[in-house]
Amino acid sequence: MKYDFLIVGAGLFGAVFAYEAKKRGNKVLVIDKRDHIAGNIYTEDVDGINVHRYGAHIFHTSNKKVWDYINNFAEFNNYINSPVAVYKDELYNLPFNMNTFSKLWNIKTPNEAKAIIEKQRKESGITEPKNLEEQAISLVGRDVYEKLIKGYTEKQWGRDAKELPAFIIKRLPLRFTFDNNYFNDRYQGIPIGGYTGIVEKLLEGIEVRISTEYKDFIKENPDIAERTVYTGMIDEFFDYKLGVLEYRRVYFEDERLDTDNYQGDAVVNYTQREVPFTRIIEHKHFEYGNQDFTIISKEYPVEWKKGEEPYYPINNEKNNALYESYVELSKTRSDIIFGGRLGAYKYYDMDKVVEAALECVERNL
């Protein structure tokens, strides 16, 4: 059977493209190497708790077109992301706001907070930051950096902050109000029933084959489709012929606990370097669950090796230059459309994935 489009990857990008292609009368086949659809937004119902299998996903956007679009496939609750941070035996609100500063310095007013931050910035004497540590201190001062940025960032990247380039942190938002809403976006929430249902609806009526490796499949079916939308790693597609793009990987340690409420929040960050995980997710709080048990996931960032599941692209100068070389190489394959987080070697929030997929549809359909 011949298809108009072979979509490689049943994540959000691939599913949106597949839905729009089918809507326009195209015959579509979707394949995915995993044993489930929905990519990294996959949620699994475990006795009524929707577990975010690949880390916390909170949908947020200021783009009304994207918000209206995604609401065609799910009803969203009114969840507001208000994480907290643990440093040793201290608890702080995120993002950095007046609740954070009040706890740090026992102050009450925005002017007091601004004065302390400005004093610490000047005392640092940093005018041209040479690394991430200097960049962060020059933006927020030493106290916020030492307690809430340094350890978390070093765990996330697996490097000392002095070894990381300054450009990783372009800005650090300081909020001088008592507002714990992490995002500034107009629209925010969690799909009731989890994210997997969104992708199921997008792929309704479309042929999907899971546990299917692209290389093996295309070897056996070389002329299966007119065009291919490839959402896997762009360097892997070309057999790493120009070199290997680098990523950070994450693994999760799940626990089921006999308590109805373990930490009182869906997301708690652990900013001390000596604590090996970066955060604990308590999944039931995303949907206000009232079960008499809970499920938590500890998140551990580690070095990525070829053949493992990639998570965060390391967008430094070396990798970005290598990616651009692959983009040039991709122009030799007019039958292939590269997209999504891995195809574009770019960390995307979910709304930006939908946006990019719809733009890709407009360009190619």
C-alpha cells in the first residue's frame, strides 16, 4: 500500500501533522519505535493517577490560536504551576518572587529586595561574565544564585557552573510581587485525563504502528510513501556521518507511597548539589487527585550516550554548528521533512511544538 505521508514519531509534532494531513485528504501512516504513542508527553493511568512518564508537562501559552486548537482534543483544568525549591532544610517559592526574597532576607517590600540584589550585583564586580556562574551572579546576586541556581544547574548539565558558558542563562526573571505562578502566559492547564488522550484523538482513523524502528521498516518498505515527516534525531537519520549531536538524558525513579499527600505540590525542586536528583514530581496534584495513595517520580539528569533516549539538546556553539551542517545535508533530501524536538535539535515547550507543526503543515500541504 502506498501512502502520501509516512510520519516517523507519534509524539505531538507528528500527531498534529498527521491529523492535518488526513484532514486534507492525504493517506497517512504513523510509526514509532516506542511501544506507545504520544512521545514524551505520554501519560499512563495508574489506578486513577495520570503519571507523566517522561517528566512533568504543563501546557502553557500566550498564543490563543494554539490554545483554541489544543482544546479541540481535550478539556483542560485550571492547574497553575507553582513549584517550590528545597535547599538543605529551607523551602522557597519559585519563580524568584517576593515570597522567595522575604524568606531569604526577612524583608517585606519590593524596594528592599531590589536594593539587596543590586548591592550584591555591584559587590561581585562582574562586568563581563565569562561563565554561567558569573552571568547568574551579575543578574540576581550571590544569595539567589548560591541557594537556588548553582546546584540545580550543575546537576542538570553535569558540569561545574564555572565550566558552563554564560549564554546558557540569558536572563533570570525576578518578580517583585507575591505571585507564585511560574508562567506569565495567558493560558495554562493540564488536560483532564492526561496527555495521551490528546494524541489518541489526533491520530483517530489513522494507521499507527508502534514498536517499529524506522531504519528496519524503510529497508523492507523503501517506496511506502511519497514523503516522510521525520521527528527523530537528524544526525541519526544520516548515520552520524558529520558527527554526533550531544544531549542530556533523564531517568526516573518511581515510588508508590501509602499516603494521600507526600509533598503538597506537583513539582518540588532540590537545588542542593549533594542531592542527586533535581526534582520530585507528585503526579496526582496535576489533576487534584483525592486517592488514598500517591505516586512520586525522582528525576535524575545524566550524560547521554548514543543509542539512549535523548532529552535536552546541548545547544552550545559546537553542537549548533554541527546541527546547521546537518540542515545543509538535509536539503539533499527533498522527500524528507524534519521536525519536532529531535529533528530541529531544539528544546520546545508544547505550545511551540504545536505552532511549529502547524507552520510545517502550511509550508508543505
